[in-house]
Amino acid sequence: MTDSTPTHEPLKFAYWVPNVSGGLVISSIEQRTDWDYDYNVKLARTAERVGFEYALSQVRYASSYGAAQQHESTSISLALLLATEKLKVIAAIHPGIWHPAVLAKFINTADQFSHGRAAVNVVSGWFKDEYTDLGLEWLEHDERYERAAEFIQVLRGLWTQERFSFHGKYYDITDFTLRPFPYEVPGRAHPDIFQGGNSTAARFNGGAFSDWYFSNGKDFDGFTEQYDDVTRIAAEHGRRTRFGLNGFVIQRDSRAEAEAQLREIIAHADSGAVEGFRKSVQEAGNSTADKKGMWADSSLEDLVQYNDGFRTQLFGDAQQIAERIIEYKKRGVDLFLLGFLHFQEELEHFGATVIPIVRELEADLARTGDPIGVAAG
């Protein structure tokens, strides 16, 4: 196994921006959340106040799978950047819908306006109808990741070089300069580039090209397997990739209460929408050369939270959740991307109660290497 000795950098916390209606679970259970502008501004200001460093705006174009309404990701990201002072906002985007130079220019502007807080998550695309119904070319899985790899290289080149040129299969750039460059931040070469996935192609891109690799929800062994693979690829390319992990938080007074809440969410799942989502995403995974793809081994219960957030098992009281978070840090997680059932109050409560415990445990970890008494393995 690759050495997953944690760095002494504090864990970073991010949250899913609810710019898509319906909440983060495909269930008829009450979810106190809202996709509108005012709610999202209030949530973003709360998040940065209680210790969240990043937010991720979702990308969805077609009305489907419980997401009847949605705000476009780059637009709401810019709005949230302008409404906050410290929060970094990651806009999820699709190659094939954006040209990399157009996106690079947009992010340059957002980054200048926010003094260096814009970022992107390059999503290769799993929803075929969003392309074909708009008359856009739909590529097979591995080709989509080849295009994403070129997309990331063009983004980075345009953000860092004058008279940048790139001649690839999907993009052809000749002596192009974008002005202004992104906002100058000490120690940062350009806005953060995130990218996720589970397939062999996604892992290669994560190690070879991306700054951050987003993992769907995973148990300890599942995360470690991805961490080892992507870290090996990064080392082969002389790079370091950092890791984000998705998790759905159910914080209650006890583990039993949290698990009861989980059972209620699943019991009220919209089975038709979950099944439709499962069919779409697993068809996308099955098109890979080695049949390994995102959501390939996800059960229907996993997919009630559509990025496998239940698998990370951030359930229980504040202490229990903080301890589990630290165990993931010991395995190489740098950032947690979190979702909540009742966003405003639960995110605020998490920041007020869990994050301070995490910081205490991090201090113990830096001092002793094992703050909880369970060695990482």
C-alpha cells in the first residue's frame, strides 16, 4: 500500500451548493433546503463563518432524477463569490458543452473579482441525453476522459502561459494569450482544478493532470484502493494530487438516532427516480474498456444519495463523526465534500460542533501520530 501518512495541513471542508432543486437525497422525506439565490447566499455566508473553505456548485442542464429546477453552475458560483469574503467556490463544468478557452476566460474574471477564490471541477459527463438532446456530440466513456485530459491541459496552459499553443485530438490552440491572467495568489499557480471519477481513465487523469481528485463516498478500504492508484500515477508523472471525499452527514445525538434517520430516508426513496439514475450512470460505466466506472458497484440504497455519500458513514454524534473523519485523514483525505438533509441548520451545527473536535484531533495526530487509538491500515 502507498504510504498514506497524513500531512499536517488542516483538513479542508466543502459543501454541495444546493443550486439544484430536490435536495441531495432522492427521497420524499422532508429536506429543509432551497435552490434559490437568497437561500444560497445565506448558506455560503454561514459556511465560511463556521469553518468551511470550499463550496461546489452542481452542474445539471436537463430536468431529471428529482432535479426539476437548477441554476447554472458558473453563474451561481460567481454570485456566491461576490457575496462572500473567504469561501472558495468550485464550479462543476462539462467539456463538450464548454470550450476550455471560454471557460478559462470566465474563471479569470471570477477569480479577479473574488481575489483568487474561483475553482473548477471538470466533469467528463455521464448523462447522455444532456448532449444528444442538444445536438452535441456524445463520446464513449474513455474518449470523454481523453477530451477532459486535453481540456485540463488547455485550462492550465491558458492560465499560466503567454502565447500558449496546444495541438490535440479535441482542441487546437495556437499562440493564444488570455488577459488578465487569474488573480495572483502567493503559492498558487492557478485556480484549483478538481476532477472526479472511479474508472481507470478517471484515475489516470486525476494523477496525471488534476490538482484534486474527487472520490464518491467510500468506506476505508474503498478509499485506500483509489488513493493508492491515483497517488502512484501522480508519482509517475512527478506530481502530487490531493484528495477530496464525498460524504453525507447525519449528525444526531447518537449513532442509533442517525441510523434511524438513514433508514427513514431510504424507506421514502423515490424508487423510480433512483432506478432511472442507476440505469443512466451504470450504462456510462459499462462503456469503459475494462467495465470499471463511476457507480459500477453502487446499490440502489447507495444511489438514494446520488454520489454514494452514505458509504462514508458520517453518522452519529459530533465526536463519532469527527473521529471517523480523522481516520480518513490518516488514509490520505485532504478535503471532505459534505451534504446535509436540512442544509442551513445542519451545516451550521456541524461547523460549530464537529470541526472544532476535528481540529483538536488533528493537533493530537500531529503530536502522536494516532489521536484515537486505532492505527490506520
